[in-house]
Amino acid sequence: MIIRTANPQDHAAIWSIIGPVIGSGETYALERRMNETEALAYWFGADKQTFVAEHEGEILGTYYLRANQAGGGGHVCNAGFMTAANATGRGVARTMAQHAMAQAKVQGFLAMQFNLVVITNERAVRLWRSLGFETVGRLPRAFDHPTAGLVDALVMFRAL
Amino acid sequence: MIIRTANPQDHAAIWSIIGPVIGSGETYALERRMNETEALAYWFGADKQTFVAEHEGEILGTYYLRANQAGGGGHVCNAGFMTAANATGRGVARTMAQHAMAQAKVQGFLAMQFNLVVITNERAVRLWRSLGFETVGRLPRAFDHPTAGLVDALVMFRAL
């Protein structure tokens, strides 16, 4: 598996990954009805660097890296990771996260922060913990899950 | 003191308030060197409702209200408050915050969240606590203060 910068030729593959994740509304605080143009505009936003995980020509996952805040908060980065539905359990998210932390460190970021990890997203919580992220905050009922209703979300943080 | 929706005629007064606050870099995670056009574009962003506190024709403070996240996070709002340097200690921020909470509640928001309250901003921490906000998270060294260096920031939250 290699991780490389995403380019416009990856748009269709990226949409096939992020479309279902956004549409499910279960893990990301994003408008569920985003269409392809809107979703790609978000994922390739001017504030973001966008990467893909590729294996034998197939895109298995994608992530973005950005500063979490401007000004005095600019040394803390934020990232978002999505894995293709048919590629879960193969370490794609873990590999992308390790790449993201290395990239961020090289670029001078001192820490990485996840602002809203939905508590029902147990796979993600477990992965971030295993990668050294600590829960530094808990937002009560801050996420409206399509089936679970209002659930807590975690703020997770890791120095780089 | 009345609180009303801001309009373009308030731009100069608002810039005279937010310019020094942004430029100080002490309390908001915003690019310190923002010019007037950039700062007003931020403060009147499409995602925000912008208000002013006025007394006898003078603008004493300004605030914005917005959804803190999209999608499943859209029921939690965020707000930013700035008071004119010559109007501190007169309850302007408190009055604006109470107005913001009432506005947010009427609009259906279920909670208000501050994402990054710089720990050195003791006046703000005290005010939010007195208004019922709880510290639900602490971000280690997440803010680079121009004189204090890397300091912690709080995530504060209040149901409405």
C-alpha cells in the first residue's frame, strides 16, 4: 500500500469512498445530502492537503490534513480519514493515520486534534487510542446519530 | 444597551473593535495580520449571524452566532464575542452572551460550544462559568500566546 497526494484523476474513486460515509451520517458532522461536487470541494478544500491510499492501482482510502485553527492555534493540525467499504480491516486507516502524523510532524505541526469523534464509532476510538491519542474532552450529546439519536462525541489529541 | 443585527453601516465601528482583538493574538485563533476587509469578511461570514451591542448610538461590542458543525453536529452552536477596549467592565460581553443564548435557543440550537478558550483569558473563562458553561475538555498547549507561549485552551459547553 502506498500513500500519495491525491489528484483530479482520483476524484471518482474518492467520491465512491466518501459518498457513502458522508451519506450515512454516522461518523462525520457533514451535511448528509452533499452531492459529488460538494463533497469533493470539501475534501479538496483550499485549507486541506488530500491523500489517497493505493494498492495495485486501487484506491482503498483517502484522508485530508489541515491546520485545525488559524493564528495562535496554527501549530495543531486536524485530519479526516475514510476507508473504502470493501477495504475495512486491512489496516488502511491505521496506515493513513501514521502517514498523516509523519507528514504533519515534518511540516512543523506540534500536535493533531480530532474535534468530534462520535462515541458510537468504536472502531475509530479504538484506533486513535492505539495510536497514542488521548481523550481530552467529551461533548455531551453533541452528535445526532441517525439511529442512536443524540450521543456524546470525544475530543482526541496527540502531541507529535 | 440594545443588541441588534449588525449591518454594513456598522463596519467601521466593528473593525475598530475586532481589529485590535485580532491583532493582539491573545484570545482568538485567527491570523493576527488580517486587514479590515479580511476581518470583516470573517466576522460577517455566510455561516454567521452578526450582532452589535449599542448604547446611545455607540457600538460597544459585537458577536457572531453560527452552527459549530454541519450535519449531525448542527444542533450545537458556536459564538464569538468582542467588546470595545473602552467599554470593558460594563457587562457588554455578558449581555451579548445572554442575547446569543436566547437567540440560539429560539432558533432550535440545543447547546452552545466554545472550541478554544485560551486559559490565560481569565476574564472570559470566569464569565462563561458564571453563565453556566462547563469545561468539557482541555487542549494541552493548543494555543501559542504572543507573550505566554504555548498555553492550554479549554473546550466549554452549555446546554440551552
